[in-house]
Amino acid sequence: MRLSQFFVVTLREDPADAEVPSHRLLARGGFVFKVAAGLYAYSPLMWRTLQKISQIVREEITRGGGLEMMMPMAQPKELWVSSGRWDRYVKDGIMFHLADRKDAELCLGPTHEEVVTAYVAAMVTSYKQLPVNLFQIGDKFRDEIRPRFGLMRGREFIMMDAYSFDVDQRGLDVAYEKMAQAYRRIFTRCGLQFTVVDADPGAIGGSGSQEFHVVAATGEDALLHCPSCAYAANVEKAESEVVAPPDPGAPLPLEKHATPDVRTVEQLVAFFPGWQPARMAKTVLYKAVWADREEVVAVMARGDHEINEVKLGNVLGALAVKLAGEEDVRAATGAEVGFAGPVGLSDRVRLLADAALQGQTNLLTGCNETGYHCLNVNLGRDARMPEFHDLRLAKVGEGCPRCGTALEGARGIEVGHIFKLGSKYSAAMGAHFTDQDGKNKPFVMGCYGIGVSRIAAAAIEQSHDERGIVWPAPIAPFEAVVAIMDSKKPEQTALAESLCSDLRAAGIDAVVDDRDLRPGPKFKDLDLLGFPVQIVVGRRSAEGVVEFGLRKDATRTEVPAAEAKARALAFLRPAG
Amino acid sequence: MRLSQFFVVTLREDPADAEVPSHRLLARGGFVFKVAAGLYAYSPLMWRTLQKISQIVREEITRGGGLEMMMPMAQPKELWVSSGRWDRYVKDGIMFHLADRKDAELCLGPTHEEVVTAYVAAMVTSYKQLPVNLFQIGDKFRDEIRPRFGLMRGREFIMMDAYSFDVDQRGLDVAYEKMAQAYRRIFTRCGLQFTVVDADPGAIGGSGSQEFHVVAATGEDALLHCPSCAYAANVEKAESEVVAPPDPGAPLPLEKHATPDVRTVEQLVAFFPGWQPARMAKTVLYKAVWADREEVVAVMARGDHEINEVKLGNVLGALAVKLAGEEDVRAATGAEVGFAGPVGLSDRVRLLADAALQGQTNLLTGCNETGYHCLNVNLGRDARMPEFHDLRLAKVGEGCPRCGTALEGARGIEVGHIFKLGSKYSAAMGAHFTDQDGKNKPFVMGCYGIGVSRIAAAAIEQSHDERGIVWPAPIAPFEAVVAIMDSKKPEQTALAESLCSDLRAAGIDAVVDDRDLRPGPKFKDLDLLGFPVQIVVGRRSAEGVVEFGLRKDATRTEVPAAEAKARALAFLRPAG
């Protein structure tokens, strides 16, 4: 194996659109080439990494009961209509879709629940054929609004997706747990630090789900976890206990105050000294979108709390919720933005409130009149009683919902997600089997996804330095590089070749760097490329002495070649 | 390995749309599931076969100098416009294309010349980085007018595509020959009988190309080959020597005859006794389509010859040619269909003729008047001289263009195609490198495709019988099956398991058929599934005696288990 044969091209300039280290380093190292926004070609070295990740995933999902197969990426609209997802995904704009030459509509699969359910329904008639868990590793497509972060949020990316079919919930629980264990083995074998959190199932649906996150400062997801018990959740899903504000006592008379140009919680605190945010109820207007209609709704939350739009969308059963525009606010409240409130709100506007407001008296709120706010608002007296739900975004420092300990925060990159779907898809699509008792029942399903290309990017977010990538050894393009300093010296080439052969014979994926580069640029290049073990064959090669170093360290030590092999083995195969 | 764990579901009914054995048997064996027209899911067993084919392809293309990488399936329109292919492929209707959420147009790659050329152009600046040959194995898309024959002509299918980049034609010749040799090794290792023929490069373009065909009666392609020399060609491309008709002598006076309702060559033979088809010149009107226009052209050929539309399209440089409709014929000739000819043809209509008509005197032709034909037509005297080109479809029995021996025919399934592209794409796309002499030059390219999923179907076309598939061992889902006759007998299970372990320890990909089926259905199923070696563990298992048979034979022999292993090895590993 010679690196000169692997089409290695490193770049001097950072790409203009790189916002995170993995994007910058993958582009600089020539690992990826941007074909269009969110569409990347993978270089030969990158493909080695992606194949190594795929193989780890394949082995562990198989150990966890999965059976590999393959489904088409192009899927007919009819299947998505039968599950009820076509409208949602098309309205979201997240799904690529097209018409073929006969004007039949197709989509490019963002996920394969529909196809696999149709397949299993066609093949399985009896409970005797269950359980089955089918998986594939291949490209998925998402028409992202803003593709970015390189491989982190692309429009075409590599995923493993698995689908389990069981006769009942107990079977699903077993399949789900086997997958959860397989996922832990996969991320551990990939050399990643990861965390598992409760998650919102989103558009996939189902009764429960967990996400697997690589912990990294650049992660797009905010996570909360309890340092005492096992509780951990994506902030989209997280619950927490909040401290109630001091009891404001029995209802006082409503007061209406002119508050010109006072719109935000901060401005209100300044305007009404002594009124803390916890006693204010802000009212935010959202536009909710369903398949067949749109509606503006009003949502109340404590002044010191944020509204969780994911929870809100779930409560409404909406396809999407977004902040209402100025026009919509005026139409719904009759006032400018900043003065919405429950007092005097038209009956036409649905009113929801976060559960933390339940039972709270004497609130400060808007009253749908530009330039005015009210004090001592009591819901049910001064305004209609809202529908209370958990609509709050949990925060660092609030109490763990299980044990009360203050929650801590972290950033994560989602690399895996597992879902208990139940019979959501099988019931909608009429996918039934005959159970032991002779009755027709819908399959009880789970689905499980791992972002294969995203793992590569996440590994870099977690493991890099100012000089470049530090690949975890199990997914590095090569585990070890033996670099020739001067390829015009035959003894250097000979020693490097023989040491590389020794390493390969010992099962180490090693390569000789025989590229004709001067030492400075070569070291810089190798640091950027990030092979975990670096062995340098230079001026003492005639004596059989080389330099041994690890990419993660800054130093190299002169050792005999045999010792370099022993050290490489000790680092790369610590168990053996 | 137990077959009960592989989601094997065989069907009793042939699919209604199956026209060829591979489609019928793949569906019956549950190997494929039709998701929509031309879109198939591959079962776990099928995926084993496809992975085995892919691995053979990967190993041999790598041996031939290829470097594996991966490109996105979704490609931006801009790249296809830069190569000049967008219009042709969209007009042909063969390319799936779509607009993303920002209305940018994308296509699903039917091939990747544009992407790989853009990639190499971005990475390679100097001749020192060449040659390079990049390949990938993944899905390709074609919006077929009539998807059919199962995996033979699907809309999404698995291909290996390789692209070589060299500094000059000599480099290309070397890369091309290495690929040609790799292809021979691949099809040989897959256990296929194949033939290599000269081919028309079609929409891919370039200066030369060869196709690799699996020989099978059901093949879509007509091939001609010489039994004496190495000449072989797809009929689309084939040349041949034809016997000139008896010399009709010096020009005779033109005669015009009323020929009411006489339109075809056969009718003319009956109407004008003594005038053989070889002395007739039929004139066929075609509509040719370019990116910016359409034109009706007249094409003459001997009455006993057929016009080769591929050659015609190449001569015209057209995107497509198709027979002109009745309206167009009337507009161009002023006569009904059946009476077109060179005599009196409007100067507005371009006139071409097959080279076999060159120098022929005293022809029988139409004269663009309904109900009339002319005798003793002499081109250049009675009509303008046409442009002569080789436009004829070569036929079985005609002379080999190299040695004159009568050509023989065969049917083939195209499983591979290699092209010398030259600088067609690199010049169009401005993809240059700096040569040794400091000059900017376009890359000299080759491209190479193998239909991975089509190989599986072609193998079945070549190797099946009335009972089912007879997989070539190297690409069978399992090489050997050890079938338990009665899974309630522990000694049968024990012997089968231990024999299977022995086989696997010897490197044979064996599986135990532990499915709870009665012997009749089980044998029928196994014959359909087509594992090459069948070992049956039945009533004499207590004595350690099993039945050994090959799927391709009709019989099985009772032998001790150890002997069955030896026979399996002798059949599957004849060299070892």
C-alpha cells in the first residue's frame, strides 16, 4: 500500500462555506468534494473510512438480529399516501420529489418505512414468520432548507436504517433493546464518546424514541442530563421541575396601564419595578400548519420561560408551527406585536398555556391593545381559561423530572435514533398478519437509523486539533502511516516497505507515504490527514532506526523498527 | 447459518408481468419485490448474491488500477449543461430530473462523467498526478419508457462505473486495455459465458467502445460474430460485406409505371416479376431530432437491406431518429406512405443512401406520386445524387468485414461496456492539466460500466431449468445447502449442523435448511432457490450417511458425511 496511489490532494485554503471544524478539515484534506450544495463526492481515502464505519454497523446490527437487504431509493407516491405521510413531507419541503415520463410521482427516500412495510406485508402472512428485522446501508435524501456543515447536514447522505416487525409490544420491546445495545457497541467500536437521550419522535412518529449523540461543542442539538440519575433528553423533548414564584396571594383587582413602546419582558421589568419575569405571562402567536389548513394560535408562558415549539406542534398535531408574522398578529389581536395577551382575546383565537402558569394569580399580561398591559390578571376571571399543556423548553439548572437534581447541559451531534413505531404504519397501510389466535393484526414495528457519513464528521468534531484531524483508529482511512523522508534514498524506501509489510502482516491497516514531498510539507499533510500512528523513516534508516509517534501527541521517539511495530500494536490492539 | 433466519419466502404464482425466466424465477424465489415499475427491493438472499458480485468487481477493478470512491446520485443541472448533455438526456426522456425547494434543477445520475470530470479537474493540476482511474459501485437511474424483464431493464439498478484520466491517447489505450482484461476476469469469476463485441458508443460518445455480453437466447441485443477471425460486433455497430447484385448494365431509359396499392418490397416483387429486391431502392423517411430543431430526412437502402437507425443517428449527429409519421411523409413527398423515392424529391428534403447503392444503375424506386413507381432510375441522372454512408443493418450470413467469412448471429445481454472517450468531456467542460511541456491540455478519458444487478439476472438467463435457478457457485447466495428432512429428529439437526460447520471451516459458504417444511415442498423450494450444492440429511443420518447432489444434475447419491464434504470441495474448489 502506497499513499501515492490513493489520489491524495490536500488544499491550502479553507472552503469559504466551512462553519465547523469537520467541514473545514474534510475539505482541506481532500476527503470530500462539493458537487453542489449538500452534495458531496467522497475521495478514495474517505471511502475507506466510510466503508469501515459501514462494516462496524453491519456486523453489530447483524449481531443484534438484523438481516441486510436493499430497497430502492426512488419510491412511488402511492406508498406515502397510503401511510399518510406524503402531504406532510411535501408541505415541509424536506422531501425531493419528481414526476417520471408518465407523470407518475416519485420521491427520493428520506426514510423507508413505507417500502419495507409494503415488502413485509407482501411476504409475511403468519405470526410464524415473525419476528424479522431488516436493514440496509445506503443513500438517503433530504431537501434541506440550508444544507451546511459539510457532511453534517447534507442533502444526500449515507444511512443505516433498520425496521423490526413483531407480533406484539413485548416483541417490539425486545427488538428495540437489542438495537439499543447494538448501537452502543457500534459507537463504542467507532471510538466515539456518546450519550443516549430521550427524544421527540418528530415526523417518524410512534410511542417512544431515543437519540444517540456524539458529544461535541459544535453539536446542533442541545441536551439536558441529570448528574444523579440516568435521565437525559434532547431539549426538544426534555421535562423539568421549575421553582414556583412566591405566591402572589388572592386575586387583586385588574389594572390596565399605558405602556408605550414597552413590548418585551426585559422592558416590562424596567417599566414595572418589583414585577419579576416569573409573574409575567407572555403571549406568543404561532401559525400552525396542517395538511388541509392553517391557523393562528396564542400560547402563554411564564416571562422567564421559553416555549418549546416541538412540544407545541405535538400538542396541536400540526405538521409545522412557526412564529406568526406581524400581519397575522395584528389580524388576530387587533394590536401591534408586543401587546398580545389573554385579556380581550377574540374567541376565534385558540388559547394555550404552559402548565407552569396553572393556578397562578395576579399575572402581568398584554391585553391586545397597542401601548397597554394589565396587572393582576387572573385567568378565568379577566380572560378565558386557556388549555394547559407542558409547552416549556426545559433549561440547565432546573430540576430533573425524576430525582429533582439540577439538570446539566451539553451539545450533541445526533448520529443514531431508534423509535418504537408500534402499529402506526402497519395500521395505516393495512399491513396485517394472522396471529396465533387466527386473528388479523397489524405488525408492531420499530425503526432504527444511524448516520454513517455523519459519524465520520462527528468523529472529527470530537477529535481534532489545530493541525488537523485525529481519526479514531477503528475508522481511520489507514491506522498507521510509514512516511519516507527522502524517497531518493533506497534504504529509506526499503525499510519503510518492509516495516509496512510487517504491520500489515500483523493485521494493521498501514500504508507507506512514498509521496515526493519535502519533510515540512509532508509532516503538515500527515497531521492534516490524521492517521493515528505515524512512523517516520529518515536519516537513521541505515541503522534500522525510525521515529514513532501518535497523531494525538506532539512528539515522536527514535526506536528500532521492531519496537515501532510493537508500539503500534500496543496502541492499536491494546487487548491483544 | 440457518436458512430459517434469512426471511426466505417463495411464491406459488408467476408474476403477471414476467416475460423472461430471470424475472419469473427471481420473483418466485422471493429474491426481488417490485415496489413500482422498474423499482425493486432485494431480499436478504438476493443481497448476498449482489454483494458477492460487487466484491468480485471491486477486487478485479482494483487489480486493474481502479481506486474506489463515491459520488452523489443527485447531480446539478449545471454540470450536464457544461458537458452539453443536459438537453439530449432530457429530450430523450431517459433521465430523471427534478427541481429542489429553491427551484434549482437536479438529475439522478444515469452515469457520472460530468461529476468525476469536475472532481478530477478540481484536484489535478499537473501531469505528475496522472494517470488516475476512479470507480464506484452504486445505484444508477434511467427513466425507461418501458421498464421490464425484472432486473434486466429497471429504472434504478446497481452499477460499477470507472473513469480513467490520462495525459494522452497512449495512456488511455493502456488504461482501457487493463479494464478490458479486468472485465474478462470479472465475468469469468462470476461463472458466466460471455462475448466481447465492438459497439456503438451511443449517447456516451467517444472514439471506440466494446460491449461485454452474456450469451443467452433471451438477450435483448443481436450480435454478429465471425467464426474464423476475432471480429464480433453489436448489430447496431456491425459492418459486413454484401454481395453485389448482377450488374444491370448501362443506364436504360427511365420508365414510370402505375402501381396502385403497391407499397412494400414484397408487393413490388410480385408486381414487377424479374425485379429482385437487391435492385430496388426503398426510400424511408425519418424524423431526426436535435437539441434545437427537428427535420424530416429521406434515406435510401437496397430492397433486401434494413436501415440501421443507430448508424443513421450517428451520421446525422442527431439526438434521436424515428420513423416519420404519415403526416410528415405526405408533407415531405407530396404522396402517401409507400411511394417515396429520389425521383422528384423536393430539394428541401435531405437525401441519404446506404453505401451499397453507390454505383448501382437502373434501380426500381418510388417517385413521390401516390400509385406510381419508376424503373431504371439512375441516381445523378433521374434524381439528385444522395449522400452515401454506411447505413445498413448487417445480417447473419453476410461477409465478415475483416476476412469475408459468413457472419453468425447470437443474442446477448449487455453486462459491461467500455469506452474510449478521449477529450470529449474534458474539452467541453474545460477540465485541463499542465503537461510536461508546460501546456494546458484536456484530460484524455475512458469510462467503463458494469451492470451489477443485471449480472445476477443474466446469470439466471444463462443458467436455469424448468425447476428453477441454477446459480453459478461464485455468485450464489449460498454455495451449499444442508437440508434437514425432519427437524423433529435431533440426530438430523445435529448431523446437518456439524456438516455445515465443517463446510464453513473449509471456506465454503454453506447454510443449514432448518425450515419446517415437508420433504416435497422443501426439495421444490431448494430447486427454485438454486444453491449449487445440495446435501440432504434424512433417514440414514444416524449412520452418518447423507445424500449429495448438484443442483445442475437430477440425481443425488448416498455418501458418508465426510465424503459429501470432499465432493462439495471438489466441485466448488476444483483448483484446490
